[in-house]
Amino acid sequence: MRTFGEAPPPPTFFERLKSGLAKTGLGEILTKKKLDAEAVAELEEALIRADMGAAQSKKLAAAVARGRYDAEISSAELKNVLANEIATLLAPIQKPLVIAGDKKPFVILVAGVNGAGKTTTIGKMAKRLAEEGAKVTLAAGDTFRAAAIEQLKVWADRSRAQFVSTKAGGDAAGLAFEALEKARADGSDILLIDTAGRLQNKAGLMAELEKIARVIKKLDASAPHAVLLVLDATTGQNALSQVEAFSASVPLTGLVMTKLDGTAKGGILVALAGRFGLPVHYIGVGEGADDLQPFIAADFAKALTGAGDKT
């Protein structure tokens, strides 16, 4: 119980996620009491507007209507049914990032377009992994931006990680090679490599990403052991073309979705699950060190639909 005048506790990660995803409008999906053809069509349209994609939206609306067609249904019941269907659909992509103990260092290459929150995500991951007892090395492979190098250095200090960088404009592939050598020499468990933000339609930059992966293999043929793509949830359907383009350059092993606290586009995760089936390891709702959390399908589905709210 709070005493009078005491500040309220800060919102939890789930509360912030729910607040951000409330913008999808799925909390207001039922305007009719009966789940007839019009209501099902209305639901499908709402799911498409939430960026779930036409195929997944049709599939979900049909699943909700199954066995309930033309029946009376409350808004709360509809939200719970929809949340369960979304959670079932997302369950296969709820996979934690597994660090293989026989790979030392375990090399994680992180890619993404400009502004997706890539460098911040790497910093948060480093802090989380260090708190779990891992010895981490961070490589500032975004050599195009001096600010990214400085930003990653701050995160390295916070997580007491080793830090490898080169001058702004330096060769990113050469830096990655040097970082792996140093991580080995230091006995690091994990090497996290930042890369320059690149647009998926810039062939030169995508070729550089391929080069980084190729150069790392000269030291360790099995590396990189994980290739993560950081996606900004506010880009909506554009995330699909990003996954497609990056997959053509490097073999993606997992996704991280950021900025879910400021978007009406959170349903894009459902579209991504249906199209690619890539694991989602983490989701993010802000800039703080603890604002990156493992992806939990059931929690995400509840936040997306407003299930459990009093109506």
C-alpha cells in the first residue's frame, strides 16, 4: 500500500508494452454483440489495420469465428479468444537466444537499417549477458558514425565489457576480424558486433555486411554463430522487405523488435511469424537498460488485444 504523497511505482515492462500496443485499436474491435459475417469482416479489417497482413488476418478471424459463428459474444470474450489465437500463432517464434557453450567466443553479428535502435539494443544485450555471468566483448563495427562508436563505448563501460573500435570511416570487416582475435585472446564468452545501419536497397552496404561475415569465417569457420536483425516496429509492413533483403545477404537466425511502446504497428510481428517463422529473441519498449526483454508470445498477445481489461 502506498502512503499519501508517495510517487506511484513506475509502469512495468508489460504495462508500457500494453500502453504502446493500445494504439492498434484492437481493444475496440467488437461493435456488434453477435459474431455474424459483418462482425467477422470487421475483425479481419481491424487486424489488417494493425499490420498483421492479409493472410494472417484472414486466418485469425476464421479461427475466432470457428464454433462461434452467429453466436452472442461479449467484447471481453472476443479479446480473450483473439489473444489465445494470436499467442498460438506466435508460440513457435518465442525462442530465447541460446549461447552455445562449445563456441568461444560465441559470435553475434547484429544488423539493421538506420534508426532501428541497433547500437542501443547491442548495449542492452551486453548488459543482460554480463549480468548472467558472461564475459563480453563489444565491437564497434558501425564505423560510419562516430556517435555510434561513442555510444557503444558507454554501454561497454556499463556492462564492464571489452571494447574494440577503429577510427571513424575505418574498415568494418577488418575491425570485426581484429575484434574476434582480441575476444579469443581475452577469453571472452561472447563477441557482439555492431554494423553500420544500412538501407536494404543499397547494394554496396549489403555487400559490406557479407564481407564482414566472410572475414570472420577466416578465424572461425562456424562464425558468426548468430545473426540478428533489429527491426523498428513503427516501420510496419516495411519490416517484411527488410527481413527479405537482409536474409539474401546474411543467414538471419533471429529478430529483435524495438520501439513497441510508440506504435500502432505491433501486429507486424504476427505477419513476420507467418511469412518467415524466424525466432524473436527480444522486444524493446524504450531506451533504458532494462527495456529489452525476452519475447513472450502470450504476454504480447494480451497486450496487443487488451485481453483481461475490464470492459
